[in-house]
Amino acid sequence: MSSSTLAEAAVAPPPTAVARPRRTPGGRRWRRALSPLVLVLGWEAAARAGLLSAEKLPAPSAVLATGARLARDGTLTAHLVDSLTRAGLGLLIGGALALVLGAAAGLLRLGDDLVDPPVQMARMLPHLGLVPLLIIWVGIGESLKVTLVALGAFFPIYFNTYAGIRDIDERLVEAARTCGLGPAARLWHVVLPGALPALFLGLRLAIGAAWLSLVVGEQVNAQSGVGFLMMEAREFSQTDVVLLGLLIYALLGLVSDLALRIAERRMLTWRRGLRAT
């Protein structure tokens, strides 16, 4: 290679990176809503064409009309408030207990030795299979519903809290200690930020388990709630009301998961994970 060629290569500008087209969040939201919309429209078309029995699977429009009727007379609102109260109380109890025990097991060697083994044993038991035993222990009233929700929320939050703390790089803790940070400051500035991603994952899993537990709990001698509304509708073969209850549970889970995603993005602005292309 000649000296002139080397000189030209030396002064040549570096290659520029190819800019990727920016994708607007609005366009992505529409794309994510496309497949559910197609399924609902197909369901509606099949019902109107007579391919689906109205007694077995009524059209979405009929389900929505039933929901509007129950909302107007106040029936749906009263049942929904009772279900939200049970879910919120169970999540609060189970989540708080899981946070305390998960932090104790993750931070303290004594806590790990005393707390983690029985929790590991208990997680092998399906908590919904404990309904007969819980009926004997707490009865068939509100305590049963709240206890089921608390059990469903406990294990995801506990294990993700424990794993989030144990996955923190120990060198960061040592660096914080070297910089003069005390135990409380290390917890606040190192441990908590490091464990937050796992904690948010645990919360999302816990909310899903909580709604599943509530569905089962509200079908055991309940006098109110969305699950009770579905059981009462089953007795009278009101399929539209049953589907309405399932739709409400699905929307509650979707809205709660969306709220957690928004909170996670705002609280973890420092975290840059891999994004889908």
C-alpha cells in the first residue's frame, strides 16, 4: 500500500452509524391492541352468524350490554367494590409479610437459616389446595377470601425480594462501606436500588396470583363480589353474566399490571435493559 493511500485513509472521516428509525409509542400500542381486537371482532361475527350458540357463548356486544345494565342499577359496582377490597387487603397483608421475611432472609445469615427453609417447604404446597384446611382454621367468611389472596401474593414477593437482595454485587456493598456509608445508608443507596427490579417482578406475579386466588375464594360461601355474581349466574344459566365476570377479572389484572409497568419505568429510569427490535 502506498504512502498516499495511507494518508488518505488517515484523514478519511469515520463511518457513521446507521440511525434506526424511531418507533412511536402510540404506534406500538395500536399494534399490541390489534390481535385482541381481531379476536373480539371474529367472536362477534361468529355469534351474529349463528355459528356460536347464544346460550353457550353470547356475543361480546351482549356481554357489554349486560354489564351496562348491571352498572346502571348499581349491582356491578357493589360487587366490584367488595372484590377490590378483598384483593387490596390480601395483597397488603401478604406483601408486607413477604417483604419483611424476604429482607430478613436475604440480609441476615440467621434469617436465612431460620426463615427460608420452612418457606421453601411451604411453596411446594398449592395454596388453592389448602381451602379445606383454611375453612377449618378461619371459617368460610371474609377471612378465607383475604387469606387466600394473601397466600397467593406472599410467595412471589418473598422469593423475588430474597433473590433481588442476593443478586446484588457484593463489590458494590464493599465499595459503599469503603466510602464511609453506614448500614442504613448502604441499604438505601445500594441494596434497595439493586433489589427493586426483582421486587417489581414479584409484585406483578403476586397481583396475578392474587386475582386467581380471589376467583376461587369468592366462590366459597360468598354473599358479594364478582365471583359470587358469577356463581349466582351459573345457577340460572346466565352465560353473559359469567363471561362479564371473567372479563372484569381480566381487565383488573391488565390495569394493575399496566400501573406497575408505569411505576417501574418511572422509578427505574437509571436501568437500561435490552429492548426488543
